[in-house]
Amino acid sequence: SQGADGDTVARLSAILRTNAVHDFSFKRVPYDYYDWPLEARRDVLGAPSVDHLCKSIVLVNTQAPSNVVDCSNRNNSKYYVVVVQYTAKFSAETVKNFLYSLNDGKIAKKKFNLRLAPEETSAKLTGYEHNGVTCIGMKTDIPVILDEAIAKLNPDYFWLGGGEIDLKLGIRTSEFVNFVKPFIVKCS
């Protein structure tokens, strides 16, 4: 992936700058990064705390009505990308309840069943492989849900996947929110 290094960084940097995101940085991490404890990951990234380390996960609504096949309706999408902290315990139930209320209860609660999308599906939709997923520059415009705990972080700057397994993206939370326009939801 070293050869493509500049490509991903240049492509995502251009997308971010075009969308008024200026406070961001990319950092290359060692190949065994995911074997490290969170404290070591925090240190290599220079993050303020382990709570500032986040990941993007692609969820599929396995019970979506048969007419819901894509991401064209962000209020009732077949797929969502959820950005959560590594330190948090993700709760699909709270996201399901959020989506139910977002649709004013017009869609039965049983029509929301969020599960981790299979890796192949995630890669096809995002264009990124496992541990490299970021919600910036995805192939598909998947609606993003940001855990409200991340929105409350101080300082308001967090780290997430950068489009390649060994590439991380640090970004100012307020600029991320203005650009991505995620749903901000309690997810843990």
C-alpha cells in the first residue's frame, strides 16, 4: 500500500479542503498497530486520550422493507456508517430506536435490525478494506451516524480510519460535522 500512499492522502485531502475542512492530518501507523493496546495507539497518534480513537463501521438493516435497497433516503437507508469510540460499547438497539423515532413511528420497529455488514459488502460500498474504512470519500453516499460522545470530546478533534489499513485521519470534530452532516446519536 506504500505506493498508493500519496494517492489516498491526496484524494481525501482534496475532498476535505473542498468542503471547508482545514484542521485535519494523516498519520501512517505500523503494520501491527491493531495488536497494540489503545494507550500505545493513542501515543503513536498523539491523541489527547484513548477516547479520541474512533472507528467507522458499516451497518446493514437486515429487516428493511423490500423497497429499501440503497442509501437514497438517509432517514430509512439500507446501510449506515456509524462512527464510534474504541472505548465505547456500541449499542445497535439505541440506533434502531433513533431511526424508528426519526421516521415518526411510521415504519414498524421490527423493520429496523442493524447488523455489521459483511466485509465484502462494506468494501464494495465504501471502497475501503477492513480497518481502513473512513466515511470520507466513500464510493457510495452512505448516511453517517456519529456517536454523540465523540461530538462532546474535548479537545474536539478525533482520529478514525484514513482509507487504508495503516493510515489514520485526525479531524476537527466541528469541521467533520459541518461537512459530513451526520446524525448525532447516543450509540453506546
